[in-house]
Amino acid sequence: MIASAPLKKQIKTMKNLQLFSIIIAVLTLMASCKEKHKEGNPIGQPDIIPVKIAPVSTLGVPDQITATGLVSTEDEAKYAFKIGGVISRIFVQEGQFFKQGQLLATLNSTEISAGLAQSSLGVEKAQRDYSRALNLYKDSVYTLEQLQNTKTALDVAKKAKEAIAFNERYSKIYAASDGFVSKKIANEGEVIAEGMPVLLTNSTEQRNSYSLKVGVTDREWALIKSGQTAKVTLDGYAGQSFDATVFRKSQAADRELGSFQIELKLQLNGVKPAVGMFGKAEIATHQDESVMVIPYGSLVEADGNKGFVFTTIGTTRVKRVPVTILKFDNENVYLKDKLEGIDQIVVSNSAYLNEQSIIKIIK
């Protein structure tokens, strides 16, 4: 059925009225939201940030230096043969303890014994030559020069025998002190050159021979003195703390690590840790310092030993103050310099503040 022209006009007018009503409703809603925004937070005004404040405190803190390192012993040795040869026997294994004077390793003695026998024969011949020359000299057959030459030959033969006998004694390795084998470098049957290490050992001759070697910075090295006490914890003995004493300071920095080495003598009370075990030491330098303490959460923009805190100006504004950091712990920051004229700082929401912020102090 085809609608008449008046009916089409009426339908079009109704659609226009509906569209107009929708536009009016949208504009009314936008105006209402805009009015509410103006009432809650006027345009151009910064947000009010709630903060908490706390007083700055001064605390006497004992200065301690924390360092880490590896367990060692006071004396380390590299046992080797004085002469080269074929290794005949090695009587100890890695980790095995030994006593002073115990035989640790030997070379094959065939060549050495032959050399010693040859030198003995040479001495016997030189002795016979000298005896014969002495008798001929008494009979005026040999001159004094000939007698002296045979005497010199005898002395040279004796010294040569002494040298070979000395080398023969050092074809065996004996323990110079009580200790244990930390590493076995060579094995039986190998041909080894003179002076090449066969065993790496650590001495335990003294009761407190274990030590902890730690690396420290330049400033820490200057503060540490021989005889200062320390507390040491070892990863292999969780929950135990050992007393220690500083007994040696290196006079040159480690070229590879760039740090200075400090050796702490450990008092282990019968415990025998493995060489190379990781340990942590807290060295007391006995230099108490009076420092300002602030909560960790109040520090912003920390970079190295520099940072900033905010202090209040009146009840609605803040000011950023630079600080120099001495050290940290789990909860507090210790400042190197005092905050002159400042008795309280912001301890919450510091990360959202700047010097244009408006604050509201809450408890």
C-alpha cells in the first residue's frame, strides 16, 4: 500500500523530533559531567597528595665493613721434584690429610741410582790417583803441581757426588708440615720436568690455620687494621657464626679484581671446612659515628651515594633537599652529612612529589 504525501510528511516530522530529542539529551549529559568536574577539581589546579611525615633522628652507629671471600689456609704449598723424571708413585689423593715428614711421591730411581753409583766410582778413582801421587811425590817422582792437581780432582769428584746425592734425596717428596692435598696435578707414570708442581697442598700445622680471604675497596682497606675482630658465616655451615681476627693486609691491589685482599684468621673450634668454601665477614673497625637516620622509603632519585628527600614547608608545600648517603640497611638510610635546619621529612608518596606539589599531611 502506497502512503499519501501528507502521511509521509508527518512521518518525517516525527523522525526529526526524535533525533532532536536525542541530541538535547546528550548535550544535557555532557554539561552535567562538566559541571561535576568543575565542582570536584577546578581546571588548572594540581592534585592534593596525601603524605606522612616523620622526624629526623640521630644515631650512633658502629662502623662495620661487610666483605665476602673464600676459605683458605694460612700456608699453601706447591710440592715438586727438584729434578725431572718419571713419576713412580703418588701416595696421597685429593682431599687426603697427611702428617709432617710423610712420604707423598717418588720418581723412578733407576737413572738416579745409576748416576749416584757413577759418582761413587769417580770418587774412588780420584782417591786412588791422589794416594799414588802422594807416594810418588814423597819419592820425588811427582812434582808438587802434579800432587795438587790430583788433590783437586779428588775434591771435584767428592762435590759432584754430593750434588747427585742431594738430587737423589729430592727425587722423593716429603711433607714439610701437617696438611691436606687440595689438588693433584700429575699422576703416576707421567714424565715431569724439574720444578713442575705435582701436588697443591694446604698446611694445617697450627690449630687456627684456616683463613678467609676477602676483597675490600680502597677506603675500607684504609679503615681496617691488623688485630680487629670480625664475625664470619660460612655457606657450608648455615646458622653458625665464627670469630675471626684480621692478621694480614695486602700492600697491592689484585690486578684481576682491582680490590685489596684482607686475610682473616678463623677460630673454627674443631670445624674443618673445605678450601674454597664461600664465606661472609663483618669486620668491626671500632669507629663509632653519629649519623642522621631516615626511613628507606623517604629517599628518592638515589644515584651512587647521592639522593634527595622532601621536607615540608608549612602544611601544604614541600621542598627537595639533597643528601649524601653513608650506608644502607634493610629499613634505614644513614646520611653522611647532617640536615641543618630540618627536623622532619616526608616518608610516604615521595616518588609522586615535586616542589610544585600541594600536600595534605595525614597520620
